[in-house]
Amino acid sequence: MIAEITDKMETASTWWFLASILSAPLAYAAFRVTSKLGMFVVIVLAGGLSFLMTLAGLQEAFFEDEFSQRAQDGAGRQWIAHRIVSGCLPIVLVSITIGLRHRWAKRDCQERIT
């Protein structure tokens, strides 16, 4: 029975790949948007996507009756950790993109002054 459950479950790399694909347009938007309102919207969208993906991982891992216990026993804690942490990827990538963009803008501004 555990083999049937684990065959139907996605692998950790599948969720990381899906999170990367869903994060790419948001990270690109964070790089291209120049207004503060636009950046706020991108951060809110990335936060919402991260929240939903993490919530889906938590529900699948802990809140589905028999399936969750069998998933914990069959796939182990590493699968659960990857499933939950991969949901945080959109907000992390967007935050890094905005931080790097802000840093590069400051550096370019200082080079123009000197």
C-alpha cells in the first residue's frame, strides 16, 4: 500500500522545478518594475503564491487523514521538508531580485556622482 501512495506522490525535484517555473515571471517583473507600487504588487503576488504553495504542502503532509500519515511513513521527513520549503521559493527569489536591483541602482548612482 505504501508503494502505491509513493508512486502517486511527486518527487522533491518536481516541486522545486514547479516553484522555480512559477517564480521566474515574478522575479522578472521585480527586475523590470520601477515604481514602488509595482514592487509592492509583485511582493504581494509572490507572498500569496508562496503562502498557497506552502499551505498546499502542509495540507498534503499533515491534514489529509490516512494519506498524510502514510505519506509521512512512506516518504519520510525529507519529502515533507522539501515540499514545504519549496513553497517559499517565490518570495525568496523576488526579495533577492529586488535587493540586488536596489543595490545596483545605488552603486550606479554613486558612480555617476564621482
